[in-house]
Amino acid sequence: MNLLSLLEPLLLGAVLGGVGGLLGIGGGIIAIPVLALGFGMSQQLAQGTALVMIMPNVLLAFWRYYQRHPMPLATVGLLGACALVATGPAAWLAIHLDSRLLGLCFAVFLIGLSFYFLHGARAAAPVEMKSAGWHPRLMPGVGIAGGFMSGLFGVGAGLVAAPILVRGFGLRQAVAQGMGLAMVVPGSVLALATFAQAGQVDWRTGALLALGGMATISYGVAWAHRLPEKKLRRIFALLLLMTAALMIARGVAG
């Protein structure tokens, strides 16, 4: 073990923490392709290792979002409980899929999500929940959908929850990202346990990523509340497209 092997994941974690706090994603969506391409990990090992970083980062990021935008904790708890229902089966599926196939599925998911955000950035963001057309009783479905993606791709339920909460239920982008972050932790714990049982976690690298991320994530959250919401969505969408391009390049090269 040398100093460089410690500094690389620490510095990477610091970058991912800032970006994750800015976009409300926990940094895992960027960590996975970087670990796969830069550290030579399989798709499953990259996802399992990223989960180690995700949990402490999203806890801190959620607290920062909650300080600025208090949200109904009962609703947050309901979303988290529903996410757990789908996380376990999805994580089991991810472990047993071919690594290249899982990576390509991940890329397709990111492309679809990025176009959704680019389209949403051109429209005026809804301000209040009552202005949206979806009934609050449909809220548990958000948790289930987010939990499934969390287990399958290891990127956190917030990626799915945030756009649905914004466009379907009329929440502001920053509030939706905060609620999405709160959903991540329960599902991530279960997903991490599943990946760890299969031996698909690099604990040292994950812990160093988490330490670096926790040092910068608060700054990212602060910037999230200074940027216009449309610009925030465009940044999110472009980030997803770049990540998808990396994953497709890896799959083709493999």
C-alpha cells in the first residue's frame, strides 16, 4: 500500500461528494463508471464498492437539504419503506447478470433519464404539489421504482425519485432531490449487504471514497440552492449522458 493508492480514492471521493451534493445523487452514478474504467473493476464490484460511499454521503446531504427545505418525514419514511420492498430482488438480479449486460443496461437507463431531464429543463418547473396531476396515494410507487433501480444499478433511489416527484407530484427540484436522498439509505443498506455476501465489495476503496466525499458534499448542497432550477436539471442531464457514454465505450471495448 503506498500513498498514491490512498490519495486517488480520497480525491475522487472529494470530487464525487461535491457533485453528488450539487445534484442530489450521492455521487454513486459517477463513481461506478470511474471504478469500472479507472480501477479495472467489474460492473458488480464497482456497484458494490460505490454503495459503501453512498450511504454516509447521502445521510449528510439529506441533512443539509432538510435544514434548508424541511419536508414531511412521514412521507420520507413511507418512500424509504417502499424502496426496501424492491431492493432485495433487484440486487439479487444484478449479481447474477452478465457484467457487460448489466453495464449496458445501466447506460441505457442513464440515457433515458438524461433525455427526461433535458425535456423537463425546457418547461417551467412546478412549484407546489397541488399543481401536479398525480394523486398522493401513488407516492408508494415512487419508493418501489426507486428501490428497484437502487438494487439493480447501485446508484440510489433518488435518481428515479427526483424526476417523478418534480414532474408527477409538483415538488421543487431541490425538495425532490432531498426526499430522494432520504430514500437511498434503507435500500442501499440492503443492496450493500447483498453485494457483500456475494463478495462484490472493495471495502477499503469504498471507505476512502466516503471520507473524501463527506469533506465536500456540504459545499455541493450549498451550490445547489444558488443555481437556477433549469440550469441544475441541464447539468444533471449532461452528467448522465457523459456517464452513459463511458459505460457504452467500456461495453463495446469489452
